[in-house]
Amino acid sequence: MRKLSIAILALLPTHSFAQATCAPRDAVVPMLQENYGERQQASGLDAAGNVAFELYANEASGTWTLIATTAAGVSCLIGSGNAFQLSDVPLPGQEG
């Protein structure tokens, strides 16, 4: 099923972003939520503040997807997989 949805994503209008599969964020996020039950777990901006990276995951099934979104609202698939786990490792300087 996951391969089918990624194939469907590939059919959406694409844009070049490091040879990645891209589509409007407004189409990508609902697909991740509806097809995989993934919700946003983390996000951050690149050093220049031009690209938002978002990690979506389904804690129950373990699936995860990492997307990068440009200021123009185009999201590109960076990676996806299985065995997602939340980390309880404290950030440096926040130990114990």
C-alpha cells in the first residue's frame, strides 16, 4: 500500500528538488495522514530558514516519512521507512 501511495505522489505535479518526488504540501500532508495515519512528530528549518523539514510518523505502525517544504509550498519526499521510535534522550545541557 505504501508503494502505491508513493507512486500516486509521483504522478502529482513535480518540481526539481535534488531529484526528489515533490508535490504541493497541501496534497502531501493529508495523504500521509489518511493513508498511513502519520502525524507530524518534529519540524525544523534549514540554516538559511528557506526550507522546512518535517518528520511524520505513526507510532502504532512504526511508519515514518521525512519531507522538505520550500517557501513556495512544494514538499519533497526525503525518506520514508519503518520502525519509528520516539527518543527520550535529553538534549545536551538538559540532562537529569
